Amino acid sequence: MKILFFDMEFANGKIPGSVYSFGYVRTDRNFRLTDPQTDLLINPDCEWNDYVRRNILAYQMSTVKQASLFSAYYKRLKKLLCRSDLVVGFAVKNDTTALRKACERYGLKPLSFRCLDLERVCRSLRDYPQAHGLDGYVRAYTGIDPANRHRSDGDAYATMLLLKGICEKHGVDARDVAKIYAAAFMDSLPQEMQEGKRGKRAAQEGEPAAPDKAAKR
């Protein structure tokens, strides 16, 4: 079983798809690393938010500007996100939206995958109702203070520690958590885009597409 844990950072929240780093680790079902902790630096090719530049960016600006554009990483990201058995993140809505917008920005096909959102899992469990955010939940479940904050690979590793801590506390494995908390999954594409893909696929296969409910009214 290949489990991918990922996180992303953005240069400017007002510019859709302004991804400047994609961090990840990949493990087996027992949380043994199969891919090392990695931070992919991406040139966002946009104006930076001042707060991000001064307080969040963990690298020299010159290093990020020398990195390749998002399109150069597309195939690698597709392989990671679409070919892992389980994709896991924390508060993933902004991440999946940014990925979709970055693909649109560079004329690339949006990446379609499902992601287990550990923030939703933690809120459903309510083991530590006073905990908040990735750092808070990691400390509560593991007693570990996460390192490399504001680096995508650091947050990806912290997300792995969190799922491992949840599994150890409840005596289950990652597959059990994915099954029990199926409602905590988030699709990378909004429903209307998924329906459009299904309709297009049906047309290509010579099958009638699902009826348009709005047309019936």
C-alpha cells in the first residue's frame, strides 16, 4: 500500500494557483518511508504577498525564482497524486483548489484524485476537542512538536505523524481509518467537473450521458 502525505504553500492567496512548493512523503501501510521527505520548489511567476514573503517563505527568494514553473512538475505530481493508494492531507480544500487553478493557468488537464482530510477526521473523532490546527493535533496525538513549519515537506511529514498517532491510539491501520471516515475524503475536482468528465466519457463510449436535471424543469 502506497500512502502519499502532501502539503503546499502559496505565494499569494489572491492569485489562484500561485503554488511555490509541494512537499510530500510516501510510506507503506506501516508508515515506513518509501519516498524520502521532499520539497519541490516551484516558481509561482507572480507578485508575492508581503506577509508570505516576510513571514512564511522558508527559502531565499532567489532560490524559488530559479525553480521551474508548475508545468515542469505536472507529470511528477500526477504520478504522485493519481497513482498512490491513499492520498492524505490536512485542511486540503485550499490545496486541491490551488492545484486545479494552477493546471488551468498553464492549460493542463486538472488532476483528479480523492484525498483523506485529517482535519475532518480529527473533528469527527473529538479525542482532543481543545486541539486546533495541524501542530495542535500532532502534539495532542503524539507529544511531538512538529519541525520545519511553513515548509511543505515539514507539514507533509507532520501529517504522516498525525495519521500514525490516530491509528496507534485507536488500534487501527490507515485502511481502517479510510473506511470508517469515508466522509472525510475530498475530491480534487468539484462535482460539476466530475459530472462533465463522466458525460464526456459516456459520449466517447457511445453511451447516453446522464440527463440534465435543469433541462427537465
